[in-house]
Amino acid sequence: MSQEAMKIPQATAKRLPLYYRFLQNLYASGKERVSSAELSEAVKVDSATIRRDFSYFGALGKKGYGYNVSYLLSFFRKTLDQDEVTSVALIGVGNLGTAFLNYNFMKNNNTRIEWAFDIDKNKIGKKVGDVVVYDLAELEERLMGENVPVAILTVPASAAQSITDRLIKVNISGILNFTPARISVPPSIRVHHIDLAVELQSLVYFLKNYPEEEEVEEKLDRKKDLHHL
Ligand code: ATP
């Protein structure tokens, strides 16, 4: 992300791609303006949060006018470095890794898995979703000197740390970790951890124990919104 993005709070920065995707659709359908209420409905973020987020982007919505779609889009494009494709390496072409390779991410943003590695001889040399699977033993020689800032880890948990250590040596700066393992990295490396089993369990727990939560939050937001009028 660019310098500008550094000043944006992290929680806001995490919502940027969500806003960006929705605004792209709006722009494609020829819409020039959007209100925070419309945005809120579409991206399921309360409108007070949207107004606060957008104030960081220097986009101040006008009452009865809303936000200018093309201004926001060009801001997001710059901030998310959308003009440049970010190359991603995926390690572990199992069920999850294969799904990511087939899906790839170009449809909605400029992030593309261009490298895949595995240790399984039956997978090495094959193409999955247009990407050749290389032998993990060749990780260093393939990636050293290439500009690959991000890696996705879809290997068994037991392999996560040793592969992470090797990725750091080839100058990866961010890791999306889908293994249940908590990996250790130096402070300069960013790790986002997505443990699907934990997420699912936590969703079920919340449904069982806090079924009213969202309603209460929505009411509070509506109250806050009334204060703004
Ligand atoms: P998942 O759904 O998590 O991908 P899976 O059952 O398809 O699971 P796993 O045993 O989790 O397979 O392994 C995922 C992939 O990682 C497999 O393709 C496997 O060959 C590969 N793999 C296993 N160990 C290593 C390792 N040390 N380095 C790289 N790849 C590995």
C-alpha cells in the first residue's frame, strides 16, 4: 500500500477492498453517486462507520448528494496499488490450495497467484488453474530475485514454520496462513491468520449464545445515525 494508506487506521484499511469491489460494480453500472445508507446496505457495515472511514479518505459526503463514485474509485485504486499486479506464491496444492488456484483472484483485484509449490511428486510439473506446480525443493531458486511479496500457506500445520522460515529468506513480506499453526516471524513480516475451522466454530458459538447481538448493534447504530441528522 502507498504512503497515504499508512495513515488510515488498520480496521478501516481492512474494509478498503470491500468498498472498492462494491464501488467498481456501481461504476460499471453507470452510477455517479452513492449515499452512505446505500453503501451500508450493500457492504453490511453500519453507516456511521462508513462515514468515519470515508472521512480518512478525504471524501466528505454531502447531505442529499452522497459520495462521488469515480473520486472514491480513483482513491482506492491508488491506495490499494490496483494499477500494479501483486504476485503471490501458494505453498501446498491440496484441496484448499487447488481451490485457490482455480479461483485465483484477478476478477476483483490485482492479486494473482503466479507460483505454486508442493512436495507431492504426483502434483509437481502439473498445471492447476493455469499455474505450474513446482517442487518445494526449488523454492529458493525459483523465487529469489522475483518480486513476490505475498505467500499463501495451505500446507499441513507441521510444515508451516519451516516453510515460513524459507519464505522469509526469499523476501516475502506478507503471509496468508490457512494452517492452524501459529507461525513466528520477524516484526517486519506481516501474517494474516485464517483458521477456517476456528472461524466456523466461532460463528456457531455466536449463533447459539448471542442470537440477539446484531439486532442490538443495529439499533445502537440507528440511534447514532439519528443523532447525526
Ligand atoms: P487441505 O484441504 O488442507 O489442502 P489436503 O487433505 O488436501 O488438505 P494436506 O495433507 O493438508 O492435504 O496437504 C496439503 C498439501 O500440502 C498437499 O498437496 C501436500 O502434498 C502438501 N504438503 C504436505 N507437506 C508439505 C510440505 N512439507 N511442503 C509443501 N507441501 C506440503
